[in-house]
Amino acid sequence: MKRFIIIGIIALSLIGVFSACTTYDEGPGFTVIPAENRIKGTWEQAELYINDELQDGTLQIEFKFDADGTGTRSTTLGSGTTTDDIEWQFNDDKTILMFKDTGADEWDEATILRLTTKELWILEDAGIFGMWQFRYEKV
């Protein structure tokens, strides 16, 4: 009986420790998969919110993040699509996703709200155009 009580106390302690250790506001609460491994792949935009209002889908952005810090960004506005080669990286604590066109000097930055193996939510400050939250699904 003593053994079960000790195991129960240890389990509750671990749950408390892991639930308090979340990197992103929207989760996951705990994962053993590094952020670099979760973000690799192709991400298709599922939703776009501008100032917390869901948009109609006129603007669609798709990312492909490769393991070597390169990738592509395809932007569709109406019936036109452009694809650019990009470089990407995280900041030191992996809360900011930075990307830029290959060869460009300035990095665009987005705060990561959620990063799982299937979902990526990022928030960008578009200045006078407001706060843009992109929600992606891995394809």
C-alpha cells in the first residue's frame, strides 16, 4: 500500500511539473518532439484572423520548411500565386519563427502560439493593418 501512495505522489508531482512547462500559449503542454522536428514539412493555411476576425480565404499562404533552414513560401491572392525561396529559423527560446526571402537582409518575425506535429498557429504584427493570426495544418 505504501508503494502505491509513493508512486501516486510521484505521478502527481510530475504532472504538476510538466503542465507548468509550456512554451506556447496554445500548447501543447508537453512534448518530447523538438520544435525543429515538429515544424519540418509543408503547412497549408487553414484560417486567417485579422484583429480576431475570421477572413474569407482570399489570401492564402503555404510554407514548406526543410530541415536545413531553407524552404518555400507560396502566396495566393485571388487568382495569382507567387512562390519564393526562403530561409527560416527560431529565436533562442523557440517562441519566434523568423523567415526571409533567400538573399534578403531583413527577417520577418511571427510569434508562435501553437506548434504540434499537425498544427502551427503564428501571430504577426502587421503595423497599421493590425494583428494577423495564421492557422496552418500540416499536409
